[in-house]
Amino acid sequence: MSTDYKTTESGRSKASRRFQQLAALGEVVFHGTDLASLWQITNKNTLYTTLKRYTRQKLIYRIWHGMYAIRPVDQIDPLLLGIKAMHAYSYISCETILFRSGTIMQRPAAISLISSASRRFTIDQTEYSCRKMANIYLYQPEGISERSGIREASPERATADLLYYNPLAYFDAPINWKEVRRIQKTVGYPLTPDRYK
């Protein structure tokens, strides 16, 4: 009986240590591989069992395909979920940013991301659409800011991004074309002089 008590206490102590490590990172969303590395779990079965147990105890929440969080999905910014789901460098841009800034009036059906891979996916009824971009442009930081782990394009960078994919894109509101042109040149995008009117 004393062995069972020690085992239980040891398990609680290990779980406590693990969640202290998570808290120290200040992150909300994790991939299973991130947790394996943080907790130094090399055996996939051990990781799977540990995550399943913690999920059942509601210590963590399974969000989507090997993605976990310390809060339920409905308490997490959908933009952060999209960034984390890509599990690679990505940022919010194009229609999502342009709708929010009033540059386009039609609400997009999906949150628009840009990354090194093209993907469409849904997390908790929120749709995401990620456009693939060549690394030569993708990692250019001009017009991209970060807050709380979410990288977002400025309206001008989002305009330049959308014109890169669709030079004939339609905009509903005035645009700072001087800034768009500057970003296009800095990033290396083809210029669109017929749009700077």
C-alpha cells in the first residue's frame, strides 16, 4: 500500500513539474512533439499515454491533429490556432487583414494565412486557407508585426501579398499605394504600376 502511495505521489509530482515547465514558457498552444521535447519523452507510446491521461483529467485539451492547449479551444484566439496549426513560419494576411481594415467589404469565408505550404483546414468550425509563398518573399519581415505569438501583415503588406497572388484583385476602399509600392520593392514582389492611381 505504501508503494502505491509513493507511485501516486511520484506521478503527481512529475505532472506538477511538467505543467510548471509549460507555465514558464508562457505559451497556450503546443504540438505533441513540442511537449515530448520539453518533457524529455522519447517513446511515442509513453507520450501518447501521457497526453491521453492529461486530456482525460482536463489538464490539457486536444485541439486538432496532435495539437494541445492549456485552455479549451473556445477560449483561444482563432488567429493563434491557425498560426500554430501550420507548425511552420506563417502569418495572417490578405483577405482577413483587408476585411478587418475595411479595404474590402466582403467577409472572407476563411482566415487567410501565408506560409511555405498550401493548406485548407478547419478547427472548431473556423476555416483556414493558407497560400504557399516562396521563401525568398515569405521571410521578408517588411510590414509584418507580432503580438502574443500571432504574426500579422499590415493592410499595405496584405495588399502587396494579395496583388502578388492576384494582380487584378478588387479593393473597396482607398489604399496607401505609395506604401504598398515601397513594400513590393522591399520584399521583391513584381511591381503593379497600373494600380498606383
